[in-house]
Amino acid sequence: MADYCKRLEKDTPFLTNEGALNEKLVDKIVLHLYRIYPQILNNAEAEMFRNVNTPMCARISELLLHLQNKSNRACKEFYNALETNDGRIYKNLPSKYLGSPVFFLACFSVAAGLAFLLHYCKEDTKFESAAQKIIGFSSLGVGRRARRYLLAYFEDQSKRN
């Protein structure tokens, strides 16, 4: 995802949940952002986000909001620091899973529908020729290898009729 600020905005509820980020991890992230060149956080900002007198949830919320307001690069460096210091949390971020189950279900549904249509249609039914046309046209949107198999199947079915 190119826009890390929008991604961080989506991940903020997950990251601000009680126990998602502990104090040690937040300190490591803040130090990473302070030490990186060029600095994402200056000394005063780093001290503010590491202040133990401020409740942890408030520090995390303020840090994430500060990074979103700063720049896309600042948000990207936050993700780099999180991945470096706790890969488990980084892998479980909601933004890492957006869209992929929906895409999988959509593709699976189309494939299952076509398979059902081809399997249960009789040779004398008009639906079979319609299904063959769909398969023929669907080969336009797939890769070279898959296109070869779809077109071979389409030609084979055309010869049978």
C-alpha cells in the first residue's frame, strides 16, 4: 500500500487496544524514529512519547496521530520499526488483510459457478454454449498459462458440438 498514513489510520484502533503494544515496544519504536536519518522525531518529541507519567494508551494514540500528521515517510518508518521489533504484531495488522479474503471469495465463486454450470448442463442445453463463450472471453483477463488451458478447453468443447 503506497499511502502509509491511510494504512496507519486503519490500524490505529488495533494498535491502541489494551495490550497490543507494550511499553518496551513503544520505547523501541520511538527510539528507532528518533535515531533514523533523517530524524522522524526530534529529542523533545521522543521524550514526550517515552514519558512514563503519561498513560500508555494516551502515548500510543498521540504518537500515531503525530506520525499521521507528519508525513507518509514517518508512517512508513513506524511500520519498519514495528516489523523489526515485533514481527508478530506487524503480521496481524488489519491493513495487511484488507481485501484479500473478498478477492479470494469472488474468484472462487466465479470458478465454482462455471464448474457447476459446465458439469450439470446437458449437451442439448443452450446454457452450455453460453458457458463456453464465458470461458472463452474470461481467458482475456488471465495469465498466459491459464489462457492456454482455457482456450484449449473451449476449442475441445466446440469440436464436440
